[in-house]
Amino acid sequence: MLDLQDKDHRPSFEELTEYIRNPVFRIFSQKIRTDYNCREKIEYSSCSLEKGWNIKFRKSGRTLCTIYPRESYFTVMLVVGRKEKESFETILPDCNVTLQEIYRQTKEGNGQRWLMVELEDEDEMYRDVFRFLEIRAKR
């Protein structure tokens, strides 16, 4: 079994995919690669909030999103910065109510909100995450 806290073993993308055990993760990752022409980078985070291995998708030196592997689903961290805030808040009323609540409950710090969004299906939340990524990719 994969130990996400073991910083001496960098898991491969395939190992992380097997750990997540959800086909939506592979679809999500492929869509990011294709739509935004970016690659994933597997990194270890020592952050006290989310310590362990994660997957960053970067475009032009900027992180589009970070994925935290879970068993049977995954969490996507979306950073709403100063550049995205107005555009994101414009589409927010049309987004899933859960995403609206996550946004409202996430405190702003240094002009940013770090939204933690759980995905396990290709549902409204999945669609809304890509609506946000579209905004972030253009900034």
C-alpha cells in the first residue's frame, strides 16, 4: 500500500492513480493535459495542512491546480488570487451550491483563497472546477 507521508519514496503517476482508484481522476488529468497543454509534477509538501505527496499541474511556470490523492476520490486545490477573483466571483452564482459555500467559508489571506474541492464524479462540481481552470489559465 502506498504511504503518501513517506517522503523517501516518490510515487509515480501510475501509483497515485492506483491509490485513488477512481476513473474520473484519469479523465480529469488527461483533460488538463490536453486542454491546457501542461504536465503534472509530483511533489512532496511539508505543509502542516496537507503533508504528503501531491500532483501539481503547471502552465507557463504557474500552478493551475494541485491534486491531493485520496482513496476513491481526489481533492483539487484551486487558488483564487487577485487576478482571478473578479472573474471567479462573476461565475460563482451559477456554480454548484457546495462550491459557493466552500468559497464563502474559505478565508482570504494575502489576497488569495485556497479552495479545497473534492471530486469523485463528472458532475456539476467537476464542470465548475474546469470553469475556474479556464479563468486561471487565461491569467
